[in-house]
Amino acid sequence: MPKTAETFDRKYANRIMLLLAGVVLVVLYIEGMLTPSLPTIQSDFHVDAAQVTLIISAYAAAGVALSPVIGKLGDIHGKRKIMVAVMFTYAAAVTVTGFSPTFSFMVAARTIQGVGLTIMPLGMSLMREEFPREMVPRAQGILSAMFGIGFAISLPLGSFVSQEYGWRWTYHSAVPFVILMAILVFLLVKESPYRRPETRVDYLGALFLGVGLAGIVAALSQGEAWGWTSPLTLGFASFGLLMFVPFTVVERRLTRLKREPIVDVEMLTQRNVAVTNVVLTVAGLGMYLALFTLIYQFEYPLASGGYNTACTSLLSCNFGILAAGIDILPLALGMTAVALVASVVVSRVGVKPLALAGGLVTALGFALEGYATTLTTALAIEVVVGAGIGLLNASIINLLVLTVDPKDMGQATAMNNVFRNVGGSVGAPIAGSLLATYLLRAGPFAGIFPDHLAFQYAFFIAAGITAVGTASTLVAEEVLGSRRHPKFAHLPTLARARGGRAAPTPPSPVPGSEARSPTRAVSGLEPLR
């Protein structure tokens, strides 16, 4: 049965949230140090700024391809069981990545490591099941704040280890913690009650979908390095798109046979699910584009529009990984503080006003970064950017988790992860392309470091994309606050449940009547029968 304010186990629910926060911290420690280390990795393996983004896009492409399969397996066999398996696989990949002898080897290892992108959707689904619906917005807001805290801890720590001992040691030092978190999940987390072991996995459809997504992401993320009209880029893009033809055939055949496909198209076309996916795709693109640009700006010399005052000649440019990691802290602090506030007020104010405000504040911050001329100004604007991202993330995800049926939550969060990372995998290479295209034309760094225009264009593109994408929130159906859509009116909110009184829940439907019922499709309250 779904948890209520009276029946849920507060201690266990908080334990799940703390464990998930620990997983976030470990993953962010590994991934957080990677961006500040990109110039060093680029130098170590003798590749250019556009090529080095392949270690990010390979990770994202693999995660995108695996997310639908892992999410579906979690719904069928149990999210805890699948999450533990994924975490041990991730630990093995992290171990191998730290010993990469060549750039190609590192790209391959990072591809396997991409399975780590499926950890968070599984964890969010487990957490959603343990909290009563009226407390989900607060739990989601706290989890969003954990991302900010994770950045605040992992970026300087990972950057310190990377700068003092080398980026490889960041991977080496993280392995024991990944294994420890996997063991704790195995020992302390209960299996999800929403399982469907009798359901068969659509492996053929998953193969076509995964390969298709990976091909498209690879083409988009490496277009600049390979050449946008090169046979390699066009080949990957065409092959990726072509895979959707057999995928469609397989899915339609399963639908006719009344068997479950790998992706529930009906679920993805629900208004709130579609809006959440669009907004987080755009937010991921804008955030990675801007974050990648900021890191390079913190490490590049003043002559190119950067903020590295020590970099006055090629011999003095040590790329300051630790300084760059510390310089990202204002963004993390702004994200943390605002996400915590949003977790408290979203139930009363509603998702749409906060999400729109968050997107517009983020876009404004990106635009202002384009005009920043000093490090102090850039750091102050970072707080604005972090605040906008925290507000957007803490609010918009409620459209998804308060709309989808718990039995499909693994698939829903996994597909949301797909859309978010498709955006992220494109954002970084767009920045890399701009930095590789607009180079200084005069001075000691001519033809080596990017011109200030490259940074400006990157921030302006991020601002425009974020603002336009967030506007899609206007067509969503409100699930919280006093102005929510009538179809959600029977659902409880924190305002109704405050004061310790249990919030009312709708009566259970007549057995057999819940299949594809409109109320069930949006309430997310009925367990699998």
C-alpha cells in the first residue's frame, strides 16, 4: 500500500535519503573533479579541447543508452537489486579508468562507467516509494540541495587531489567509497514492493533504442571534432536515426500482442511527463555548456578573457585545477540554499511558478556571466546561476514523480535521465567547439587560447536555450499549490497535512478498473495489484 503520513517509517525513509545523498556525494566527487581536470587530461594525452570532451560524451552516451533498460529492469526485478549490481559495475569501471594508459582506453573505460548515470533514477524511485505523497516535494528538494552540497564538497576536494597527486588518484581514492555505498545499499535498503517479475524485458527493443540514442549523442557531441559534414558524424547520426525504424516496428508488434514494450509511449506523452523531460533536457544542455565554459575561463589567461592571473606565458600556465574547483563553490552554495527553501514552499506555491522563476533566473545569470570582466564579478554571478538551477531542479521534478504510477517510476525516472543527459552531452561539446573555433589572433597566446568572444557566445547560447526551454512549463498541469489542475484536486498537500493530521487519500478503485484509468495515471498512489 502507498505510504501515508501515519503509516510511513520516518527513520527508514530518512535512512534512504541519507544513503542516496552519500551516493550523490561519491559520484559527484568522481565526476566533479573531471571538468576542472580536462585541460590537464588534454595535455597528458595530447588532444585538443574539442576531442577531450569525448570522455564526457562517451560517458553520457552509454548512460543514455542504458537508462531505459536499467529502469525497466528495476521495475521488473526490484530497484534495490538492480541498483546494487549497477553500483558494483560502476566501481569496477572507475577502477579501470584510473589506470588508463591512452586516451582511447580512457574513453572506452568511461563508456562502461556511464552505467553510473542510472544509479540516481533508481535511487529516486526507491525514495519516492518510502515517503507519503505530501512529503515528496520536501524530500525531492532536500535531494536537490544534496547535489549542491555534493558539488561544494567534491569539487574542491577532487580538485585538490587531482592537482596535488594527479587526476588518476581521484579515481583511485573513490573506489573504496563506491564499494562501501554499494554494500550499505545491499544491507540497509529494503526491496521495492512494486515489482513485476512476470513481465518479460523487451531486449530487442532496448537494443535498437540504446544503439540509436548512443549514435545520435555521439554525432552531436563530437560533430566539431570530426567535422559536422564528415562521413563519421553523418554516419553516426544516420545510423542512430535508422535504428528507430526497427525499434518502432518491434514496439508496435508488442503492443498488438498486448505485451509490455521497453518504453511506454503513452506515459511519455502525458503532459507533465513530457514537460519535465523537455525542461530538464534544456537545463542540462545550458548547465553543462556554461559549466564547461566557466571551468576553462577560470584556468585560462587574462589575455583570452580568462581569470588565471598566473598564466602569463605558456611555461607558467599550470591550469590551476584546485583554484578552478574552488571558484565553482559559489554556484554550489547558491544551489544548496535555494533548493532547501524551495523544498519548503513548493507545496504551497506550486511547481510552475517556482520552475519558471528558476529557469529565468538561471538564464539571467548565464547572460550576466557573458558580461563579467573580473573574477569577483564572475563569482558573484555564479551565486545567481546556482540559485536559479536549485530552484528549477527542486520544483520541476515534482511534475514527474507526482504524476507517474509507482509501478512505472523506474522507467519514468530513467527516461527523464535520458533526456537530461542528452542535453548535457551536447552542452559540453558546444562549448568545446566555440573555444576551439574563436581563438586569439594576436599576442603570445595567438592561435592557442580562445578569444573572449568564445566565452561570451557560450554563455549567451546557454541563456537563450534555458529561457526558451523553461517556457514549456506554462503548458504543464499544476500538481501542487492552490491553483493546481482539477484532476489533481483530490490529492493531499503539505498545507492539508500540516499539524500532524493525516492527509486524505482517494478510495481504491474496483479491481480490474485501474488499467489505464485517467485518475490512476496521474495520481501515482495505487500499488500494483
